[in-house]
Amino acid sequence: MISFLQIFTDFLFPKICLSCRNKLERKIDVSSDFCCQKCLNSFEVAPSTEEIENGLITFFQDSLAISRAIALYASHSEDENIAIMRLIYKLKYGGFTKIGTEFGRKLAEVLEKNKMLDYDLIIPVPIHKARRRERGYNQSDFIANSVGEVTRKPVAYNIIERKIYTTTQTKLSLENRRKNMQNVFQLKNKSDVQGMKILLIDDVLTTGSTINSCATVLLENKAKQVDVATIVKV
């Protein structure tokens, strides 16, 4: 039963859908406190794991370090005016970390459905320490934390680090994205991943240049297998 205080609070400070900016209706929008049901229903379901993996194979060919890849939603562009991407931009730059927390739970459900649970470790793709100071957080940490809680797998936040501060990938060509991400990551302790099956977590997968670079370092340091899970496949 909804209390009078909750009704009064909702009247004074109504919750707004961060995607369409319309007011959230308590009777309808029960599954999220940041996105209305209409927007949630409009988000395009991600391609199958096979389709995502085939795209990565075509792009990277022999240099592909990722074994399996899965996503929650799809987008045809990284434009922040697209409904799902508006939420990603709020997550990355607006401080709305609850988006990562909630979508992380949904991503975990998709992993369970696809029987992608046999992992020793979950690792969020790190951002450079300078960028972390700018934002105050790494958005992928919140996604990974929820995935770890639901799947009951350990999450490691400090095994791999981003040693080079790179420019944003958004406006780069496909080939330049790949070049921009070469030798960007390093392991803090080489013994930490030996023989492990690892799931990398990120918010968006476009060409896969960032996450493949990260996976390459893990395999070079004797990880057994590296898979990827993201919120959006562009």
C-alpha cells in the first residue's frame, strides 16, 4: 500500500523518465525508477550471440581475442538522441549509476538464459584514472557489480588497468578505433588470471576495439578464455 508521504513526495518531486522526459506513473512504471515502460518496451533487443560474434570475427579476423559475446539491447548509432543511448549517456556522464545497476541485473538474466555462467571471474573494463577523476566513477563497475550479485560470481575491479588515456572512440573510423586501442591495457599482477575463464563487462560494444584490446592482454597473461557482456550493441 502506498503511503500518504510517498504520494506527497511524488507530487512535489515527480520521477521523470530519463529517456523520454515524461513523468513516471507509479501504477504503470513499476519495473524502473528511471525509465518508463513505454521506452523500455521500445528498446530493440540485441542480435543473437552468434550474430555479434560473427561481426567481431569479420572485423578482427585472426586478432580476435573474444570467445563469446552477448548484449542486452541494440542501437543503430551511438547518437545520444536515440532512446537507449540517452540512458547510456546519463549513466556515463550524468551520474545516474542506478542505470548501470538495474541494467546489470537484466544483463545477468540474459546470461543465465544463454547459459553463459561458467566463469571464474567478472572484470569491468577499466577507464583511465584521469577519466575516473573527471567522472568520479567507472560506469562499468556498477553493471559488473549487479551481474556478479545475480550470478554469484566474484567481481575484480583492480586486476587490469588502462595505462594510456585515449581520445573518445565515437568519431573515429573503424580502422582508427582499432589503432587507437592498441597496447592500452596492462595487468597489475600477471598471476591473477592464469587458467581462468573471464567475463568482461562494458556498457557499449561498437567495433569491439576497446574490449578486444582488454581481452588480448588477459589471454597474453594466460587467461583460459575471455567472453564479453554489454548493455548495448551498436
